Amino acid sequence: MTIRDPLFVVVLFLFCISSAKDMSRSLICYQCMYFVAHSVQMVEVLSVTVHCTVASRFTHTVMTSTALNKANSSQEIFFEVDLPKTAFITNFSMEIEGQIYVGVVNEKEQAKKQYEKAVSSGRTAGLVKASGRKMEKFSVSVNIAAESNVTFILTYEELLQRKFGKYEILTRINPKQLVENFQIVADIYEPQGIAFVDAHATFLSNELLPLVEKTVTDNKAHISFSPTLDQQRKCPECDGSLINGDFIIKYDVKRASSLGDIQIVNGYFVHFFAPPDLPRIRKNVVFVIDRSGSMAGPKMIQTRVAMESILSDVHPDDYFGIILFDSSIEPWKQSLTKATEENVDEAIKFVRQIYPRGTTNINDSVMKAIHMLQDDRRNKKLPERSVDMIILLTDGMPNEGESNLQRIQQNVCEAIGGNMTLFCLGFGDDVDYSFLDVMAKQNNGVARRIYEASDATLQLQGFYDEVASPLLSAVDLRYPDNAVDSLTPHHFSQLFNGSEIVVAGRLSENDMDNFLVEVFANGVALLAFCSTYVTDWDVIYPEKDYIFGDFTERLWAYLTIQQLLETRFEQMEKSNATAKALEMSLKYSFVTPLTSMVVTKPETEDGPSGPLIADKLTEELLYLTKPSPYMYIFLLDGDPHFMIELPEREDALCFNINDSPGTIFNLVKDPSIGLLVNGQTIGDKMVAPDGKVNTYFGRLGVVHHSLGVRLEVTTEYITLSQDGQKVNVDLLLTKDRSVKVTLRDSVKFVILLHKVWKMHPYHQDYLGFYTLDSHLLSPSVHGLLGQFYHGIEFEVGDQRPGEVPEKPDATMYVKGHQLNVTRGWQRDFRKDLKRGKNVPCWFIHSNGTGLIDGSAEDYIVSGLFKTV
């Protein structure tokens, strides 16, 4: 993913095939169909069309594709599409041999009962899962008879958000196949007038640039991209497609009126408010930075780099403060400071000295920031016309001071009292994002997840850029009480440069020649009330049939449902808001967190198929459905092979670390409890004739400072020392040359001794290390193995032939990286020390680069019991 926060993201669907009789039903994606012998020609994709219609920022996207089963037997065809997480699916249908199967939106609980009934008979699966940072994947399969075709149609709607002065429509294209009828079309209708439209693609060469056709009039734009088969080819004689990348449309509208634009259609109105040429107002911002032990490694490095850049960009008229926290609270200064060049330089020197340590005290650190702003306000140290904000960055759960999440939210909300804005940035997967999201929304802010990846620094900078230039504060948009009702939120804490406020509502009277609006900011009338021109769509767009339905009503419903879903977090309004949001979701056929789409599949020769369920993913659902890291198996063995087994996914990841014999690596480090596991490599007795130098782990050192335990295990002896009288470690030695180590209230692991024939000319004895239980370790645990104790999220696709026929290559998406990986095997010796058990795994090349944080050299330490 790029730093861009695409406001509208689409990924083209992929077709996948598998034998209808293959009970394993392994997914073979259309983008890698050539990997399957003789199946490539069996399914022909006849057409792929994406048609996006935008009416005043509200998008209606229809994705259609038709595939033909050319085989002489039935085949299962998969349809997959990635869509924005902020979009609502509104319709899905399949047409098979003239019969249309339509998805129906039901209450989630009702759909769940249908789903569970089908699951009990082993017939069904969910349709939607997470796919990257900003997308979710919709997928469905259907069994198609020989020489028959299927047409899939998926429709969804979304309101485009304006960021950095533009709207963006992004279509990600990677078909990996030539398609006879391939087309992307976007029609944009903006009565305000279109200021500019840009369209380009990352994969376009100079020869293909003319294929992007763009027609722009004052208030309408038409963009299309329809390459022929030959224009899609990588080369004149190739069957592969060169279309692989992002197709991007950016545009903005004209803004002549300071009150914005109001459009009224069929009894509903929408008001777009982004006044041009407003001067920025000064801001007072306190950065609250987590420096607890869990921030160790790349997260801390990236935070320091990001803060240097952010501080350099703070406007000279602004005031800022910095608070670092772990178990203790350390402000840079006791008051906010004006962003002079000297003060910024001093602050940068301060953040360069941030080092991780201790536990996490979120409550006291945020309260300190609140009191700092309040004290400076009280003492008139801050400009009168300015806005106050706090930006909290944390990667973990509060485990110091107040740890009850609801009490922290209550403390913060009561202290802020609506007088400042709180933004919450959750770094990584271990943070309780829903806790931060609710706390931010309670205090007029937003939460954002910062993904652990190489671009985390840019993610942090990008968020700050969004909120760096407030134009208005305490914005209040007022409409005639006797003329409107059912308003979406119309009070806003701030309006930021390059953004836009959108309010929609229902009219009590349909015939309104004038519409009176008042806008206030900071308690003073920003602009006198005025009458606004009512847009007549029939006049501006006489071809109205091309524009979908009553968009203002659906836009109002979209915003209202979002508001009600957020209101659910407030206990007083929870039941009413949930009931109303459910009622509207069903009325307008939106797939929201309260509803599900039930898709009934046609019967097959094996009998009726169970229903499929499409749900709307939420951050909470993503968190709950992630495989538990405590179900993983972590090991290193052999030359040295590291492996993370994921039984729930029936998969595994593996990588090697190659270095010279005698190198000592940190394997596990938990600074919160003082746990350290290091391993030293040994080499073969002599270099083999093929010149390959094999290394293994020959010594392991374990330290637990809190328990006073120090353990050394080599291929020849075991040494254990312990402070005090209390027994804090259990050692269980077995005759099959293994020792099970249990450290009280922390971790359990097994060390295996691999005995090699003493007369072997090259090899010698070595050790294997297997983690059995790590759930009691803190969120700050790290190391070559320890970093995976939190769990790991990844996706694998685009399988293709590798150098060895039985070891295919594929593309893995993990931690923001796109890696080439190879299918292979590693051995797990826990149950069979002599032969081991072959475990299929995805092998990450180059010492695990892209999978591990940083590089292998970052984990080298100077001694068996040293941390550096």
C-alpha cells in the first residue's frame, strides 16, 4: 500500500477455478491460472467492466463480469473483488443460464441463523474478509455446467471524502490475463462545476497514454479506459497482460460561494461546505508519545524520524508541547512553546533521545496533556483565537496506573469537556483500536491505525498533514427549523484545509425557491444568513436517466447510518441508535455492521447449496477474527531454520538466517519482565566439497531478571543458576534428548539436542528451540522469534511456477511489503526427534527480509547474556 489514503478504492475481480469434485477446494486464482495444467483454457473471461457514477461526490459503482466454462465438465468459478472499507454493498446478483440469483439484505442475527444452519451441514462460508489496509475482499463461487457462462454483478455506494483539496477514485488492476472486453468507465456529475480532472495509471507507457479518454465540460466529466487485446499484451507475441497497477482519477469542484453549495432533489438536501480562501487559524498541539518497551525496534525508530519531520513542519505561529510516557510521564517542557526555529531545533534534539522502556500509562499521560493546555489557557499563554488539540500515539494496552478502558475514556472526556480535540493513533496490531476509536470520537477527533511497515513514518506524517492547518473551529451550520428535519451531524469541531463538511437532511416542504443557511464558527457569525440557489438537476442534466436514482436521499441515509453507528458507543443512546440504524440499513439495502447479505447459490448435482453470507467488517470484528497468536508454534532448528506454524490457517512461514559461525542472535526479549533468550551459532567441522557453509545453534542462553534465573544450554552441558530460595523454573529432561523449560508466570519452551555421528566428516551436534507457551509475555516482547508472539497477518496470492516444479513461487503481502516467496518444507522434530515431520511453509528469502522487523544484523548481540 502507498501512503495515500485513497478515498475511493476498487480492485478488479479475479476469477478462480477448482475442480467441482475436489473436496479440498483449494483456491487457484485467475491471476495465476496458468499455474494449473490444462485448466488455463477451460475458463474464458469474456468481459470485465467497472462503471463508476459520481453524483455530487456520492459514488455508485457497478462491477460486472462474465466468464465461460469451456470444459466438458462442470467447474467451480470464483468471483473476487476488493472494495473500500467505507463503502456499503447494496446489491449482488449472478445470472446463470437465464436464471438470476439475487442477494438479499437481512438483519445480521437472522442471516446468522441461516448461516449456522448451513454450516452445521458443512455447506457454506463467509463472503467478506479483510484485504489490506483500506479494503475488504468480497468473494463468491458458483458451480457452472460445461459450455455455460455466468455473469456476476456487484454494486456498492460510498461518499467520497475530500482530502488535500481533491477527491480520488482509485482502481487497482492486476488481471494477469488478456480480457476480450475490458473497460473502466467513470461519469462525474458536479453541479458546482468541475475545477480539474486528472486521470492516469501507474502501468501506462507512452504508447498507452492516449487510451485514457477524458471529456470534461463545465459540470460533467467522462473518463474511460478500454484497451484491446493487443494493447493489453506485454509484447506482440505474449499472452501476458501488462495491465498491472493503479488507475487513478483525481478531481475537485469549483467553489464560488463562501457558504458552499446546497442541492435539493425530491425532498432531500445536501450541503457541501468548504469556503475558499480562508486563512488558517493557529493551533496548539500536544504530542503524547508512547515510549514503553513494546515500542522497541523499528516502531521507535520510525516514530523518532516522523516526529523530526512533523516538528519541522509546525507553523511558526503555532504552539506545541511533547509528552513522553511509559510507566512515568516526562514532558519536554511544562508549558507549550511557540514553534520558533530555535524551539523546534531543541525539540528535535529531545525526540532523538527517545528510547523504549517500561510499561504503558495512557490515562495519566493524556490527562497531563489536557492539564497543560488548560493551564496555559487559564494563564493566557496561548492565542485567544486558536484551537487546542492532542495527538496520542500508542502501540499497546494500558497496564500501568488506570487500566480500566471505560474509566480512562470517562476521565479523558470529562477533563476535556468538549474544549479540545483528541486524535488517537494506534501503532500496530496489538493496540485495542476500538478503545482509541471511541475515545477519539468522544472528544471530537478521529482514530487512525498506523500499520507496522516500512512506510510507518510516512503514515504518521500523512496524518499530521491532514490536521496541520485548521481553518475554522466550533463550526455550527444552522438551517430553518420549520423547513428541515432529520439532519445529519451539523456541529463540527474543526474544518481543516483541503477537507469538506457535508450535511444532509429531509425537507418539510418540497417547493423551496430559497433556502436560508447560517454558519457560525468560534461563537461568532462567520457569514450572514443568505438564500442559496436550488440546483435543478433536470435543467443541468437533461439526460438524468444516466444518473442513479435519488442520490440526495441515499447520501442522507448513508451519513445518517454512519452517525447512528457511532452513537451506539454512548450507553444512553445505544439501543435507540442501533434500532434506527438497522431499520435504515434494511430500507436502503445497505450491508452495514448490523446487516448481512444472504446469497443463495443454485443447486448442483450433489444437491442444494447452502447460503453464503456477506458481512460488513469492523475493526472490532477484524480483531476478534484474527487467528490467536497463542495457537501458533514458534521454532528454530537446523541450518538455522526459523518457522512460525499457524494451525488455524493450516499454513506456516519460514526463513533462514545465514551468518558466520560464532554469531550470537537475540531470539526473544521481553524488557517488561526482564526475559532474554539468545543463541550462538556453530558451523560444520569443515567446509563441505560443495563449498556451502552450514551454521546451526550450538549454545542457548536464557535470563529472567525478575525471577533471578540464568540458564545456559549447549550440546554438551546444562548450567542453571538462581537467586533466592523460591523455585521459579522447572526443568524436565527426557531420554529422547530434550529439556522442557518452564519459567513461572512467563514462558514455556523445549530445547532439543540433535546428535550427529561423531565420525561424520562435516556435521556436528546442534540444538533446536521450540516455544510452547508465550501468552503470559508482555506486548513489548520482540526478537527474531519473539516479534511473532503477537501474531502475524499476511496474504499470499499470484502462485506461479518456481525454479523447482514442486516448489511454486508466490507473492506475499505482509507488514506493508510485497515479497516473492517459495513454497517449501521444514521439519518439526518435537514428536519425532530422528526423522521429524515435514511441514509445508512459505519460505521468505534473504534472511527473512520484509518479514522480520529490520534486518538480521539488528538482532546480533555481543554476548550470550547481553542485550546489545
